[in-house]
Amino acid sequence: MTSNARVVVIGAGLAGARLARRLEELGASGGTSGAPAVSVELVGEEEHRPYNRVLLAEVLAGRYAPEVIALPAPSRLTRARVTGIDRATRTLHCADGSVIAYDTLVLATGSNPVLPPLRGLFGQGGHELPEGVHAFRTMDDCLGLSKAVRPGARAVVIGGGLLGVSAARALAVRGAQVVLAQQSERLMERQLDPSASRLVHQHLTNLGVEVHTECRVRDVRCVGGAVRSVEMSDGYALDADLVVLACGVHPRVGLAQDAGIAVHKGILVDDELRTSDPHIRAIGDCAQHEGTIYGLATPALEQADVLAELMASEAGAAGNANSRYTGTRSLTRLTLTGQSHSPFDLAAFGETEPRPGDDVIQLADATRGTYRKVVVRDDRLVGGVLVGELGTVGALARAWEGAEPLPADGAPLLHLLTNDGGS
């Protein structure tokens, strides 16, 4: 990439917005005759300015206004839907007929919600969800739900992962009668062990959420184009004014596939976030690095920072030519709050289930509703689950990320697990 290169980023989510801002900051100090070393254009489909998707549940709960979760926007933000990539001419074709040229293209297209194969979800040959049925991925999804929810509304949330738990809590805070239907045997089974999952279950129950596990929804019933109930696999029907689909996400790779870029589950990238086309990079939820698609905020931001350093350096600006992305040891964290309840924190990192020979330290306090478990292997902290009012997450995460040997007596680790005041 040369000086004054045209960089176009498709996707104005966390990863894309972070990259564009960092490139502007790094590129502003380079170039010739006072001109920026990199010209950055961020292309996003949504009408809203870039925002922090992680906090959408707090907007739905009424804790934050939409503008509170807005991200700093770069100077050049184009609202358009890209329909195709012409790699030969290095141009993008948009739905409105416009064409955008690039020297280097970055795909930060994110992911789409998984829409389960439920009978009645779509009409004959249709693609629009029925009235009252919502995905929960974008600001428009969030605002649509927020407008529809009211005290006493009957809401069914399908999916008991991180997103489903967040949505159920937010709707309960807004006064809805919430049923959470989870197909697997426990909530947040990808992040939490059974003991921690039971505490989350109890917390949601205390907020008035009716939780059903090992429960599969098979049918959405509509009248006049609006949802009225959902039917379970055993034939039991739940009345519903609102249905929230929180069944996971899949990487948004259509543009890359159509352009002939190498894709497996995500867009394949190397340590420099480069795709099979040397002029195209990919970051965030759409990228697959060393077989992993992270789908989390921290890896997306780390990838954006690494790529900004590389691209700025390539353009002769104040970047770091040796910057590489080698993977992220990410921590999942969720704070659940209610109108009359104290915050309920949970965090999970690394390997939460021990292997044979591992040491496990586990502390539980039923009265306070707290649970702490860490897994130690060869004198190193390899993972943990923490539930309750937490002040120890930061220190434990740093010990895990550093992968340093723990003191033989274990006293500092026990202090972290029993101390609520640290950060």
C-alpha cells in the first residue's frame, strides 16, 4: 500500500469503526505535503451512526438512550449497501448505483442472526418476519422491540445463550411477561459450567422470567400477519405478543464468496489479517483466523488495532510494520440488572471445565448468590467462571492472560477469589 492510498472499510460496527478511527489517527501524522498518508472511507448500511452492539440490551432495558452507545465516527462515513466487489478494477458496486474505488479493501461485514427453521416464521415465498417477531442484532431490531414492548406484554425469547439471556432480562425489566425457551439442558452452556448456569437461571427467575430448558420451539402461529403464539415440540403452545429470536449468529461472508475470496466458515485470514486477495483484508465477526471465528468484541477490536498499525506503516505513516494478530484469549462478561435488584455480574474465561490432573478451586455462597471457580494446570491459571457481585474479574483475567506461574502456596489466588474490592 502506497502513500495517500484509498482504504475502504465495509461495515460500520465495532471492528470497522475502530479501524477507520485508528487509521485516521495514525495516518494524520504521515504522508507528504501535510496530506494524510491514508484516505479512509467507512461504508455502512445502517442509518444510525456507528454504535456499540454489545450494549443493545441496555438500550432495550431503558438504561441507556441510543446515542449513549454511539461510537466516534470517522470523517468519511458513507451510507450504502455494497452489492458486489470487482477485484479486477478494485471497485465496489452499491445498491444505489454508486461505485466506490479502493486501493485496499477491508471486510468488516460482521454477522447475521440465525433464523431457526420454524414453521410459520415466513409466509409463502416471503422473507419478512411476521409482526411481533424480532431478531436482536441491530439498532433497528432494538428500537422495534423497545417500541413494541409494554408492561404485561407476553414475550417469548427463543435461545438461552448470552444474547437470549440479555434480551430476556431487558424485557423483564420493561415489565413484560417473559418466557425463555432454551433447547439445550442449561443456559449459556458455551460459557458457563452447570453451577454458574443455575445461578443465572435463578437470577432470571427472580426477575420474573419463566425459564424452560431442553425445550424446542417448532412453530410460530400468526393471525393476520401478526404472531399470536409459539408451539413447542411436545405440542404445548405459549401465547405471545412478542417473539425474540436469539439463536446465534453466522459470519456474513456473501460478498467475499461472490468475489471468489477464500471462505470456510468465515473469511480466511492470516496473521496480517490478509485474505486470499492481497488487496483485501478482513476483521471482526466475519473473519476466520487459524480456524477460529471469535464473534466477540475484544478480538474484533484487537484485530482492528493490529491492522491499523500494519496499514499505516505500509502507507509510510506512524504505524508498526511488525504488528501481527496471533489470536485472542477473550473473556465473556455480562452484567444483569433489575429495577429492584442489585447488579448480578458473571464472567467466564479460558477453560472452565478441568482435565484429569487439573486443580480446581471452587467457592460458593448461596446466601449472597456468588460462585467462583478457577482451573489451575501446571501452576498456571487456565480458566474460570465467576458469578455474583464481582470485583475480582480484572485481576484474575490479568493472571490468566499473563500465563505466569502461580505462587506455590496459592494464597494470592485465594485472596482474589474471596475479595470483592479488587479490580
